[in-house]
Amino acid sequence: RPVGYPRTVAYTDGDGLGAPAERVTEVPTAAAPASSSSSSYVPLSSPYQTVSLALSRRAAMGTAAAAFVGVTAASGLILPSLAAAASAPSSLDDAAPGELASSGAIPNGVTELSTNAGATGEVPFAGETLTVAGGGALHLSPMGVGTWSWGNQFVWGYDEAMDPELQRVFNAAVVAGVNVFDTADSYGTGNGLDGRSEVLLGKFLKECPSPNVSEVQIATKFAAYPWRITPGAITQAARESAARLGKDSVELGQLHWSTGNYQPLQERALWAGIADSYDQGLIKAVGLSNYGPKQLRKIHRYMSDRGVPIATLQVQYHLLSRFPETNGTREACDELGIRLIAYSPLALGLLTGKYSVDAPPPGLRGFAYKEVLPPLPSLLGVMREIGDARGKTLPQVAINWCMSKGTTPIPGVKSMRQLEDNLGALGWRLSAGEMAALDEASDKVGKSTSQNIFQTA
């Protein structure tokens, strides 16, 4: 199907999100205008431009109340967060014509796409674009889904009874045009659940009733376990992940963290192993996680010598963690042509409005963030003012801020209600004035959340 030939997917049986037996009707729609010039972004091609999310339970959901997760922490060592979203209704269609381009969120030369309402009259991705990364190996949707909680008992209380809801989440996200699902070989470890997140994604990929599933790009990560000290250990990890995912080759293979801070000799083996995985076709693109600018430039030189492009870098990036802007990470990625993926876009729940000095996060998070909570209301107040004016929730504003910064956020999702709220961050962009106000409010907080313990300089 050529670029610019969008379609609306309408499910004719049930709510379209369940069993594979449900029928799918593809309705061609008017073609989108082409981009006026080349860019690191491309106009959304089918099936992402005009896809209607048919949720039979939409009316019953009423007011949005979502829980979000900071995902992709190394081996799940970053503490989780469960956070209720603000109660404003989720509106997906308030982006006025020209609003995205005028906000500066879309680079010059990229044309906004025409939109066509689907079965529900909503167009979640109106005006959105796919981002090309890895020399064309990847075409990333504006927002992805993190799956740390899919199989993790210790942190998230997972049990197999959750699987049907997780499958509905996967199917609905795919129908809506989300094509990035981030996982790791360390998600779901222990108690017979090793690699459970990957296993579930493999099952959901196979059984998804939507034709959009052919466009899904899985991003998995290979843990720097202390016994992975040879290049062959990483290539073997790539084979095992591909097997769990039911794939011959994984779209994006990432080093979960750098060992440069504590085992530099192992680091070189990791680099060689993921490059070998790329050369052997086990992964289609190479990505990194928790690398700072100094270590990023080192591995980039190594990969360049081997002719292996680095497609993406995952870092903690949100309104309470703007280190990528100040420590040179953002600058290095821009210079080297590497796409930033923002994990923990909701600051482990702090940006949802649920927590305060009087009601801190439970457990160690309450202790770790005790200095952030007192000045936090001023930032939340600015976020709430912007959200109220747009009919958006605090999480939607926070996620949209990440996208407007030129990153691909990957909030975690465990329920249909969470997905529903997340999708409300799409189809619009914060204006330049709103971004400036949020940045200023973020600066005034004067405190940042702690970084991942594996984050390097």
C-alpha cells in the first residue's frame, strides 16, 4: 500500500478489540498530501493517519481516570508508580487546522495530513507523522507503549488473569495506530515468568485481528547481566527474544544499560554483541538505553567503524527530569542523528496530580521525592491551567510535552482506561507559548527526580 493511502478500520462485530474471529472491514479514504520536502519525519502512511478507535465500553468509561507507569527502567530497578489522572474528559479532536505546524512541533517542510473521521467520528492521530530512525529501518509512531508491567509479579502484581485485558489493550493500541511496543528480556523475571512480557507480545502479535499489526515495531532490550561477558551472549539473547516474540528478526534491539560505570571490559563485549546481532539479521536496528553523551559518543565511534547505525536512545525525560537538555544528551543525539525515546514521561506518577506533601507516593518513592513534592504544585497548576483550556488531563499534557520536545514517549499501559487517556495526548501539540510556560514552571520547581542508577555520563 503506497504512502499517502490512508484507511479507516471499522470493526463490524463486537467492539473490535477481542477475539481474532471478529471481522475487519477496510474502508479506503482520501489520499493525504505529500510532504513538500525531505525531513527526518515523514507523513503518516496507512494505517496510521486515519484510524478510528472503536471502543464499545467508551460510553461506560465516562470521566477519564488513568494509572500510568514509568517503564523501561533497567531490570525494573526503578520504582514503579500508580497514579490517577486528572478528571477532565479526554478529547482527541481539538487540534485546529494549522495548529501543529504553527506550534513549531512539526519541522518546516512537513505537511499536515488531511483527516477523515472513522466509525466513532474521532481521529486520534490527526496531523501526526511517523518518525524515521536507523537509516530508514524504523518508522515510529508519535507515542509508544511500555510493557514492563506485562508479566512482572514483584513490582506490578501481575497474574495470568490480567492477560485478556492486556490483549485488549494491545489490540486497541494497534487499531489506533500505535506501532511501538517497548519490552525487555528482563521484564517478567522469576517464578517461571522469565521473558513473560515478550511472550505475551508474541502471542498478541499472532492473534491480533487488525491488519495494522503488520506495521508494529517491537523494541526489546538485552540486559547487561554479569554473566553476559562475551559478544555471543548478546547474540544468543537476541535469538531468544526473537523466539519469544515469534519473530525471525526483532525491529529494534537495545542495550538495556551501559556497564561503563562499573565493568568497562564487559561494555566492549556488549557493543560487539549487539553489532553482531545487527550484522546477522537478528535485529533490524540498534538502540541504547541509559547512555549519557560521553558514553554515547564512544559507542557511536565504535558502531560507525563497523558500519552499524544507532537508531534510538532511551532516557528518563519529563518535566521533572530535563537532564537530556542540560547534560548534552539531546545535543549529542541531534548531532549524531539518534532518536530520543522518553521513558517515565509521567515522572513515576508525580505529574499526574495524585501526590502531594500530605499524600506522598508509597514506599521508597515518598522518601526519594520528599524534596520535589513541596514545590511541585506550582508546576501542576500551570499544567492544569493548560489542560483545562484544552480539555486535556495532566498526564496528556505531560506526554504531549515530551512529544513536543521531539521525543517518542513510551508510557506504560495495563488497562483500557489507561490507554484511552494516553491516546488523548495525540492529534494536537502544545503551542510555543504553552511549552515556554511549562519549561519556566519546571525550572521554578528547582528539584529533579533521581536518575536511573545505571545512567552513565
